Amino acid sequence: MSASCDVVIVGATGIVGEALLAILEERGFPVGELYLLASARSAGGSQEFKGRHYRIEELGGFDFARVQIAFFAATSAVSREHVP
């Protein structure tokens, strides 16, 4: 059995973010904690992953030290600002 990884998807409400979620689920990727981030406009909604609904959180202020893997499905400007 594979060890699980805590994962964040930045831009989770966009087409690419939704595709990432679908691929992770289809492939049975061992996700521990899952964090879905988006703009303030999209925060507060939810997305389903493996039968569970996850709240969309706002990107600002998220502590990336909480995860082992971060997927950025956002604009290059957002990525430049938040990826060290």
C-alpha cells in the first residue's frame, strides 16, 4: 500500500483544476488531506472528490508547508507569486 500525500490544487474550480481532481481520483492517487484553493470569488463553494465534498478555500494566506504536493492550475502571475 502506498503512503498518502497531502495535496493542494490551486485553481481547483477551473477546467484544469477539475481535470486534475478527476485524474487523481481515476488513478487512485493516495491523497491524504486535500486542499482546494481558488480566488476569493470562488471561495466558499465545494468540489467532490472520492465521494466527499471539499470546501473551496481562498488562496491568500494558505500555508504550503501543510502539503507534500502542490498543483498550480492557475495563471502564470498567480504561480509566480506563490511558488517559491
